[in-house]
Amino acid sequence: MLTIINENDQQFKPNLERYKRAKRFHGDDEEACRLQCESFIQALEQRLSQQPFLMGSTPSLLDFALLPFIRQYSRVNRQHYRHGSYTHLQNWLKQHLQSQLFSKAMLKYPLWLETYEENILGKPISLET
């Protein structure tokens, strides 16, 4: 598990950043940058073809550690991602994004400057004493 997280951090993430930058700035190397990401994506697809989550039948640290990066990858070139051959990875990502846990984690809280209240773990605390 830690080996894959390290591979994500050391290899996939820098490649993903180049891919995102190429897309954003209309670089002529977008395809080459995407291809640099492919081996990692293919390895994840292979794992998910054998089990519902990256380490087995239940979500693990690995699933949650990689989720933000796979989400970013899926958004760089949505058409390519949707029409790609990574059906297991697509289903895995969709399942996570539609989960109640993800919804709670991504809940947007009001900015302190808008409400002048502290917001600790989702419970507003009035600053008036």
C-alpha cells in the first residue's frame, strides 16, 4: 500500500501536474503528458478489475489517498476519460464521488469573514460573549 502511495506522490502526481498544465495552457504536449500518467492508471485499473477497491473488498487508506489525484486526472480531459477503457476505475471513482462520506468531506462551510463565527467541526460557535 505504501509503495503505491509513494509511486503516486513521486511519479504520478508530477506527471499529472504536467498534464493539467498542458491542458490549461493549450500546450502541444498534452497527449505526451497524458501518456506519462497512463502506466499508473493502467495499474489501478488492473487492480480494480480483480476487486472492488484498491486493496480488496473494502475501502482502505490507499483508496482515500489516491482519490483526489484520480479525480483530478478525470477532470483534465473529461471526454478522453469518459471514453477511455478504464471502466473499473471510472466505476470506483463514481462510487466514491457519490458516497455520503465524500459528500460530508467536501461540505463547504461559510467563510469566517462572512458570518463572523468560528466553525469547529461543523458546529457554529458565536463569538459574542
